[in-house]
Amino acid sequence: MGLLEGKVAVVTGGAQGIGLAIAKKYVSEGAKVVIGDLDLAATEAACKEIGGEDVAKAVVCDVTSLEQVDAMLRTAVDTFGSLDVLVNNAGITRDATMRKMTEEDFDKVIAVHLKGCWNGTKLGSAIMREQETGGAIINMSSLSGKVGMVGQTNYSAAKAGIVGLTKAAAKEVAFKNVRVNAIQPGLIRSAMTEAMPQKAWDQKMAEIPMGRPGEVDEIAGVALFYASELSSYMTGTVAEVTGGRLI
């Protein structure tokens, strides 16, 4: 049996990248998964890739909308019978120095990352606390939320806020056996990061003691740990998955 046998998980932003890797990992460990994303075609393709309609369902969801997040979570319960794991992973970037950043780009990044995470944590924990088995919520922060990155006052603020949200929420729902933890990835190999200018890539690589970027599967492995009983006595924690960068 897999570590998530019989469990039902929801992963936002799961049509590609880290979110898709997490959804794949969960299905491989016995879970059924609902993937929420903005692009229906891409989300349906992701579900087909990880096993089809018997184990995965695609839902269009804008995480800044409380109503859409509620509908996504209810779909998991209605389709597969419960909500045991929620990964708040959806995100965007709108990088610019503070002098050049628009108010719209600041607000949008805060809304998707921080409000989206709050929407999921609020509604997901409400469902989980009514279940005898509780549940696990994993919020995706970032190393940018720990140290702050030039050109990312919006993103760094949102990702730091997710840590505070995670710790506060963990204290509120622990008595109902709902665990809330966060992951802070560092430089992870993806289409987005590999499109960086070589100078920026080399600068980041020089900060990593392990001497290599991380892979999406390495984030998925930590997300599996937090979702499973292996972390049954952990809540309010933050896992840095960075290869030792900026410790």
C-alpha cells in the first residue's frame, strides 16, 4: 500500500511544474487527486497524464475567489468522498524593482499567493475539521519569503506572509487533527528558471552548497512527507528545500 492509500488530495496550480509533480507523486502513492488551475485544457491534460478520470479530476479555479475555491474543494468531496490533503501551490510572478512595480502587479501577486493560500486554508480546514481523520494542508512558500529578493517586493512579501498564515492557522486547527505546514523551495529546475539570463542563473548557483538546482520531484517528496502519517506530529513547520542555499 502507498503512503496515501485511500486519501483524497487537492492541488492548486497543478497543471504544470511543481504542482503537477506533487499530483503525480500523490497518485503514485495511492491518492485520488483534484487539480485546480486556470487553464482547463492544460489541467485536463495533466489529469490524463497522471492516470485519468478514475484517479484525477480537473477543475477550473481562480484561487483569489473564495467561491471558486469552495467549489473546487466540494468537487473533491463529491467526486471522491473526502478531503484529506490540500496543497496551496498556485502562484504567479510579476517581477520589477519597487520603483518600477505597479500597484496592480503588487496587488495581483499578493492576491494569488497570500489570499489564495488563505482561501484554501480557511475552507479546506473547515471541511477537514469535521472529519474524524482530520487532514493535512501544505502551503507553498519560497526562499524569497525568508530572505527577500531584489525585484520581488510583492512575491517576497506574499511568501513571507504564507509562513505567518501557516503558523497561525496551525495553532487554530491542531485540536481537530488538522495539520498545516509550509515548504520553501529554493532554485528548482523548471522552464521558468531555465529561461533566466545565464548571469542570474550562475549567481544563484554560486549560493548553493550542494552545487546543483533542485528538481520538482524533490519538492514533491517533501509534499508527500507532509501529507502522510510520516509527519503526523508536525504542524506549523517550514521545510527549506534549497540545497543549503542562504542558510
